[in-house]
Amino acid sequence: MASRTLLTPSLLETIQRGDSILFLGAGAASGAKGPNGEEAPSGERLREILCDRFLGGALRSKPLSQVAELAKNEAGLAKFQEHIKELFAPLQPAPFHLLIPSFRWYAIVTTNFDLVLEHAYDACLEREQSLAPILRDGDNFSEKLRDPSQVLYLKLHGCISRATDENLPLILASEEYARHRKNRARLFRHFEDWARERPVIFCGYDVGDPNIQQILFDLADLGVQRPYYGLVNPGIDDILQRYWSTKRFAVCTNTFEAFLKELDATIPKASRTLGALVKSDDTSIRGWIKAPVAPSINLLAYLENELLHIHKAMPTHGVAPLDFFKGRTIEWGVYQENLDVPRRVADDLILDAFLDKSRLKPVQAYALKGHAGSGKSVTLRRIAWDIAHDFDGLIFFLKEGGLLRRDQLAELSYLTGERLYIVIEDGIPHIEDLQDLLSWSSKTRTPVTVLFGARNNEWNVYAGNLATRIENDYELHDLTESEISNLLQRLTSHGALGRLATASAQEQFDHFKLTSERQLLVALHDLSSNKPFEEIVFDEYRNIRPVEAQIVYLDVCTLHRLSVGVRAGLISRISGITFDRFEREFFKPLEHVVRAYDDYSSRDHMYRSRHPIIAEMVFRQALPDPVERANQITRIIRNMDVDYASDQAAFRQIVRGRVLADLFANKAIAYQIFDAAEDSGASIATVEHQRAVFEMHHPNGDLDAALRAIAKAEQSLDYTDRAVLHTKATILRNLALRSPHKLAKQRLREDAKSILRKQTSGSRVSHPFHSMGQLLIDEIKEKLQEMAEGNIATSLELQQRSLTELLRQAEQTIFEGLQHFPGDQFLLALESDLGKVLEDHTRAVDALKRAFEASPGRSFVAVRFARYHARRGETQVAMDILKRSIAANPVGKEPIWHWPSF
């Protein structure tokens, strides 16, 4: 006789702390009824209903999957699904179903397509979480994942709430899944990743779904020591129980109703809440609270897990100086022991952002920029430490893996009545959240100051609108002479000079004269050996044992070189090494080269190397052969789940066409990566867009292939993608340059201009203005070439007028671009290119002069003519031109705007 125990104590513990996955099969809906006593039909009954309704009562002996397909064929998918909806829509939860929301779950997964659980969560007033259904790939998965108050609810077989969506047909039988995999392939991947790391409690289910069985068998084949699962099924006999116990299942032979009631009686309600996981309600902000209310459990959990309050009484751990100088620790004890070198920029930032109250606004943001490895993280941590310890500021540090949560920050502001100071080590991954926080703070007049770091190259690419929202940006330059002296004193006092100990004072000083290629991180690591830093790093890699740990390290480096953390779920999928096994077997051999932390955007553990620079060195040296690199990238990319923000960020970096064009001379190797990207279930538009970029930038690129790829990207989208269209315009421009036929050139350029004219309106980046300017300069050069060769049948006057118009359009494009994006390096370079064209071609200058003399009020012509003379050092001539233009056209703003520059 099978046992009727509730489940094993370890499974009960995971349920209690909200770390189990609840899997609901058809039997879990038992007891749900409609207002007239309707019940969910069994599989056999549903087959009979479909035969009677759509097949004239015939074929009742056929399998449900076959009957369903025939019924769809007879009635059409829309009518068929509407009938299914009519059968299941009336169902309401039984009282015991309302016990499900009284527990916290890591996730809920089902093959049911009714709305019983949705109604149960709506009806439960004391629910621990909100239900977040996920019905298809994407479906705001990453956004819902970020919200800790929501439990994700994967509906693998569809939902009657989307019965009219013919791209997401309901799956009535497991056999149908293979035919209807489109738009939900990643749902099973989500479940598979979760099931590697967390226990699954199967209820109302006999684990008979072929897709679920395949996942279980795959886990077993990979040698994954997954957690014990639970199986709640009253039909399990002794033979089946013995079978499932060999598959690491604990069996409970209760009904689902009895199981939930016994679970409710066994696990106290107070121990199921989020508050039960908060270690203490005694918070460091208590002394700052002015409001007559206590902090919420959500805020306490946020301060415990994601947002660190920096204060004088905060506990710190002792730090071995050598570990700090080698980048092996991020402990706050570094600043208590003053191991770091004071940087002048830190004082400037503290003065500007904290001490100077004369220019305070409700919201202020400051960026600290610098090259990778220049010391931004240490400097920002020092700023946070000093504001708290020297100036008694209310300052917080966003932990690695933490998120900017507006609701919790609003509560903090209300409770304390103080300006919140928040330091973020790397602002680039949080750009959208930063913009949202700044907009909200400005709108609500909530006083917030944010200080964040950013790499120079990433800031130039990704900053966008955020660049216009910051008060000031600071640059972390190379070490000054006094900073080098301070660093040498610290290294000497802690016996950390290494091979420099016997060097002369000048040699020691010269060692820390840095460049953008050789930053502080590299200079400090070079102390430990006479070998170059790259060799030291590679020796570390080669000496890691066991080999499995070395493989994990290389996988982590492959992605972290892109400044992206690596999900434990992804590593588990790639290598079969769960986080639990990582902690048991690999923590020790990897403790100095890999760090793990909780990532709250993915609800997963995350791995990183010590620094992206180190990760890049490991990747390039461990995989010197391009084919090996491609195989490594392909192996990882096939296993990515782009519904996760971290995987998506890494994916976008890996498949960047421009990078792959530089990395692989053999195009076939890059094609292998693009094909793997499509196999991973990623967006066709993303992959084909980057394939087009690759063809544009590869030395042996094919522009026609690029145009075909961008057409595929366009066709796969149901909305207008500005980036895709901009790439298309660039391809058209390049095709025009290549074409030997004048009419073809004109057509291609007009098509490109048509795209770019629309893009310049409301653009958040300078690219459309830059590309339009490039197109016009191309035309100017060709026009000048034609005039020089005498290949134009039209009169000289008409030629000059045509050339002048092109020059005017180019000047206007650059001017308008710089109005929107002052100081933009691409537009400034374009302005310089246009100036060089004039210097190199007297015909262009003659055309400008004639046009100006004929009509001095044409502002853009006057400005370009004045610029020409200014570049030649003829400043007075340039100013006279602008004066004449202003006199002729007093309302023309362009000459007035340019006047100060002359």
C-alpha cells in the first residue's frame, strides 16, 4: 500500500520558504464548477463533445489529439477555440483552491487552459503573491520576473483568455505540442531551467506528458543531480511508487484537495510570508525615520537584499591588503582600513553632489566615466563611505544584482523625509530604470541624487536621453603624481610592491603611468610577477582543477567579457552543473576568480569573473583558434533564453555584426553563430539585422546579402524598428556608392533619404542626421567629380546652383543635428569632412561664393561660406560674411547662433 505522508520534510521546507514550483495538471481543476454545476470535462468526455459538435458523432474511438485536429479542420480554428472557451469559462474555484494563493511559490506551471487559478487568486484576500500568467514567448516575462510580489504562471498549453489568437492555439492533448510549438518554445525552456535547481510539486498529474517526461529524461541523461520532486496523485500504487522513487520523486497519495488542506494545517501561516524570510525588523534606517509608521516588510527585504545602507555602524570584515590590490575582494573593510588611494575626482563629486546645497534640485544625477579597469568602482564606493562617515549623509549603495525599485524608494523618502543619495557601480545596465526614477522623482518632487559609473565606450553608445538628464559628468583620468605617490606608500607599507620592491623610485613611479590600454587594474596585477598580466591570468586559468571547474570558468569568462553576468541557470543548461553543485564542489577552486551573487532581475544566482578585462584575456588565450571560439560561442548561444534580461544583453553583444566582422575573417564561422542564434529561439529580426550589419562591415562582405537580410528582418516585425530602418538606409547608401549607373544611384539615395527624413524627427540619437549628411557629402563629391570631368550636359550656372543646394542641405543637416545633440563626435567629424571637401575643391567654393553674393540672406549657405574662411584663418572675412547675412535676413537664426564660434 502506498504511503500517505504529506511529503518529505525537505520538500515541506522549500514550500514554506516559497522556493518550490507548483505544477498543475487536469486533476488539479477537479472540484471547480460553474454557476449551474458545470464541471470540467475529462479527456474522454471532451473527445465525445467534439465528435458530436463538429464531426456528426463519428470517430469517437479516435485519440483526442486526432479528433481535435479534425474538428479544427471542419469548423476552423476560431470557431473550435470559441467552443472550448464556452466549455471551460464558467468554471470557478472550489474553496480548497483558495489555499494555493496562501502560500508563496517560486513559480506555477500548468497544462490546463481554464481560468480556475486566476479566479482563485482574485478571490483570495490574503494572498501572498499576485498571479502573473505567461502564455507565450516573451509576454513581458522579464518585467514580471523583476517584480517580487508576482508569481509567474506558465500556461504551457494556452489559455481560453486568448481563444481568438490563432497564433497561439489551445493544446488539448500532449501529442499536439510538437505541432504548435511556435510562440511558446521558450516556455518549456523556462520550466526546464527552473526544474534543474528547484523542487517541482506535480499535482493532479501523472507525469505522463511526453514533453515533461522528455525534460526529466534529459536532466537524468545530463547527470544533473536535480532536487527531489513531489508527486501528489491518489492513483499511485506500490509498484508506481517504487518506480517514481528511483526517479527522485517523493510520492503523496492524497487528493489535491486533501494535500492542500494538510499542507495548510502543517505549515503555519506566519512562516509562509515574505516577512518570515527577513532576518530582522531592526533596520539601520530606524534612526532616520520621522514618519509615525514602521517600514513595510517589502522595504525591509529590499534593504536586506538589494539596497545597502552605508552608515557609521555598518559591520565590515577585515581585508587582506594583497587581495584588495589584486582585485579579489569588494568588501567594505577596504575603506575602513584606507587601503584605497584618495582620488581627486571623489572630492569634486562629493562637493558637487552633496556639500553644495546652493543648486539643489528635486532630482540630480551624476556620472563618473572612465576606461575599464580605471578604478571607477573603488572610487564610487569611497564616495559612498565618506558621505556616510564624514558628512552623516543618508546614502545607499545598489548591490550587485539589485534593482532600482521605485515603490520602495518612495517609502524610504516618506519615512525619512530626507534626500536619498544612491550610488550605482555601473549605470549602463540600469539605464531604463534610471530614466524612470529620474522622471518619477522630478514629477513627484521627491528629492533623489544618483551617482553612477559608466565605461566611456558604453556611455557613448547607450546613454541616449540619460546624457541630457545628468547634472554633470566626471572623468576618472590616469593617476596624478600625488596619487601615484600615495599608492606607492600604501603598497610599501603593506608589503605589496612585489617585483617593484627592488626597483628604483623612478621605475616604481613610471610603472603607474597609465594609458587607456593599460589601466590601474593591469598595473597592480603586474606587480606579482615578471610575466605580463596576460600570462599571469592565463596561468591562473590553466592551474584550475578539476577540469570541470576550468570549463565553468571559461563559460563565465565568455560572457562576462561583455560586462554581462552569467545566470546559474544558463551554466546549468550548458554544463549540467547546478548552483548547489557549484557551491559544493567548485566554490573552493574558483573562489578567487569567480564570484556568485543573487540577481533579482532574473530570480537566479549570477556568476562573474573578477573583471571583464580579465575575462577577455582568458577567452582569447584559452581559445586562440577562431573555430574554437566560434564553437564555444555557438555552444553557449544555443542554450540562451533571451526572455531573461541578462541572456538578452549577452545575446545582443555576441551577435553584433560589426564585432563578428572584426573577429572572424572566415565568414562561414560567423554564419555558424548566426544560425545558432536563430536556433535558440531568438527574434528573427534581431539575428537578420545583425547578419546585415556583418555583411556591411566584413572585408569580404556582400551588400546584396545585407539587403536580403534586412528585408527578412523587416518582414518578421509587426512594428517599425528605427534601428533596422537606419541600417537599411546605410546599406542603400553603400549600394549607391558601388553602383556604376547614375539613375540607380539616384533611386538608391532617394530611398535612403526617404527613410532618414522620417527618422530625424523625434530621434533620440544622432545617427539619422549623420547618415543623411554622409549621403549628401557623397553626392557633393560625385557632383564635383562630374564637373571636373566635364561629363554634365547642363549649363555651368545650373551645375553650380545644384551643387550649392546640396551644400546648403548638408550644412542644414549638420546644424540641426548639433542643435539636438550638441558636441556629438560623429556630427563634428561630419562637419570637418564637409569643410575638407571645400578645401580640396575650388569649384565648390566658387559655387558657394556665387550663391552667397546672389542671396546673402540664405543662412546655411552663409554659414558654410564663413566656415570655409574661418578654417583658412580668415576670421575677419568669416565674420563679415555672417554680418551681411544677418543684415539681409535678420530672422535667420543660424548666423547668429554661429557668431560666438568665430
